[in-house]
Amino acid sequence: MAHTASTTAPLGAVTVLRVVDFFISARNAVVSWNESRLTRNALSALTDTQLDDIGLNRGDIANL
């Protein structure tokens, strides 16, 4: 007789997991957006000469 895995998740566990995953994904998106915002602000504060030294121009900042 073959043994078949028949484990099931407790009632509501999948829903809780999906809700938690949603909030974790939302938090990660906000953290990523904020890091990009800080980088853009720091690069915007540089002079054109400084940007040229690192191989960027003002138009490149918006694409980061």
C-alpha cells in the first residue's frame, strides 16, 4: 500500500500567510522606493562636474 502525504494546513493558515506575505511585499516595496529616493536626492545635490566624474549626467538621475 502506497503512503500518500495528506497533511493539511490549519483552517485559515493559508489566508494568514497570504496576508503576511502581502504586508512583507508592501514593506519591501516602500523600503526599495525610499532607498531610490535617497539616492536620487544625493545625486541631485552633486554638481555637473561631480556627476561627470562618476559617469552620470542629470538626465540619468531620473532613471535610477
